[in-house]
Amino acid sequence: MRRLLVLAVIAAPRLAEAYPQFQLSTDQTCTSCHLSPAGGGLLSENGLAVAERMSTYGGAPEAAHGALVGPSWLVLGGDFRAGAGANDDRAIKAAAFPMQGELDGAARKDAFTFYMTLGAQMGGSTTLSYLELREHYVMWQQHPDASDGLYVRVGRFMPVFGLRFAEHNDSTRQFGQTPLYGETYGAAVEYVDPGWEAHVTGFVHDPIQDPIERGDGGAAYLEKRLDSRVSLGVEGRYAHSADDARTAGGITAKYWLEPAKLLFELEGQVIHQSFAAGGSRNQVVSYLAGSWFVHDGWMVDIGLSQHDDDLQVKAIDVEALDLNIHWFTTSHWELLLTNRIETIAFGGGGATSGYSLFQFHYRL
């Protein structure tokens, strides 16, 4: 059952996220390259230049290779991803599937931005059920021509919490507090500076679209760059629903080893969950990763993840070893080989599983 869940998470259409590996290794903040203070999604002018510079063959980085460049107040983009490979579910099975289909748009006027992401999803009996308006918010920015300062957002988005890896099957994403389709309606006050950043969000669950997050509450994330090579972060989140209440806290850390082109990343969360029907449990999730920038256009990630669903129950903890090889061929194309070996209780609680998948990612 767990192995099928892992594949389902990978195969699900997903919201475009940033690669936190580029922070410190490329620049100090996510806003150096993205319009959103959370990172991910549409790129700024500097982000477009980085996309061209970091790829092997470059090319015009603008939307649709320049064909969708319009007036200065309008920014357009999108992400499309497909996967193919093999999954071990008591037998090796081949699989091929769409993973992501999104269109992004931002309209900017002075200090205000209206941001929207329309994405494809597994639908039902109607055409509209195949579409989801994942993000839509209004943002005010203190310095509209810069990438630092104060941001205020109101609308539907994912509250900033943790490192926000693009791979949604990492333990801190899949079992932590930023799951796939975990966007909520909220208001956020956020400050970003090369030396530090802070994000505070109050949120309620989506009453219209079927939500993954059914609780209401708040989230906070604070990150301090000790210098250009080291950052430390603390995080906290609370959500209360008709079924349960979850209180989570955690830490993050990054260390950039310049001569070796290595970035080390760590995130750990502790989650206390109490149920309305009675009882409670404590969970721990963590992820340790190393990213090696081998050559222009190439990045290799090795990660160790862990998830313990209930500290009082023995032999149910899940561990995983990941190996991801990224090739950013042009400013729009990424080819990715992602691999995982997963165990339960270090092999003592069940069969070992895994997968190996090729991904084809096109940024519009």
C-alpha cells in the first residue's frame, strides 16, 4: 500500500515550486529570482537571466522563448511535466503519466500584483473538474523594483513553512505541513532581506475547492543567514479542524561549501496531533540532502528522509534514500532522473520498495 502511495504522490499534477538548492549557491533569497516571496512560479528578470546562465545550452529565457512577452505590467508563464519509469510494487511495473500542467499569470501595477495559477488535476464527470485555480492572491510589495523589503499577500496560497523542496514526496513535504494541494486562503505579512527573512500567515481552509488542508490556523517561518554560506531557520504551525488539531515545530539549516560546489540542507519537524474523537500522537519527519553542482546545467541530489507516524508504535518508521540527477539543458528544458529506495523500520518492518523515473520538465 505504501509503495502505491509513493507512486501516486509522484504522478499527481503538482504546483510549481522553487528549487531551494539555488539559495546560497546562486543568491541569498528566493525573491532574487521569483516574483513570489515564497519562491516558485513566475521568474523575475534576474530569474530569467539565471535560468539562461545556469543551463547547458542557454536560449531565450522569456515565456515561450519570447513569443508571450507582452506589456511590462503583465508576466506570463507555466510548467509542464511528464514522467516515465518503473515502480517496485512486489514486482517491477512500468509506468508513464502526466505530472504537471500549469499556466501562471501576474498583473503588476505600481506596488500591487495580482497573481494566479491555473492547473490541471485528476478530474471527474465535468470538464471544469479537471481544472483547479490553485493560487490566486493580491500582493503589495514595499519596493516593487527590488527583491527585498516587506510583502503582504491576501488570497489562496501555500503558507511559507520550511525549505519547500520541489519534490513533494520528500518526507517533510509528504508527511509534514506543506503537502501537495495544501494551499489555503490566508493573509501573510512577509519580510525578505539578504540577511534574514520572516513569514507569518493566518489561514482558513478552502470552502469551495476540495481541500487537503481542512484546518484553520497559522504558520510562521524565520530564517537567518549567518553569512553568505550558512542559514538557520525555525518554524511553527498550528491548524484546527473538526477532526483534529495539529501543532508543529521545526528547524532548517543550509551550508554552502563553495570550493566543492556542495550545498547541504536539513529540515526536521515534530508534530503533535490530537483527535476530536479522543487520543493523540506525536510524529517526527526529517530530511537531509546534499546537492552537488557538478557542471554548468548539472545538479545531483542525494537525500535521506525519515518519517515516524507515531512515536509510541514500534517498527512503523519509514526511511528513504533518494538520488536525483538534474540536467538543465536549456533555459526552458530540464531532464531529471529520480530514484528512491524505501524501507520500513530500516528493513525490519516490511518489504523494501522503490522506483526509478525519468521526468521531462518544460518551463513555458
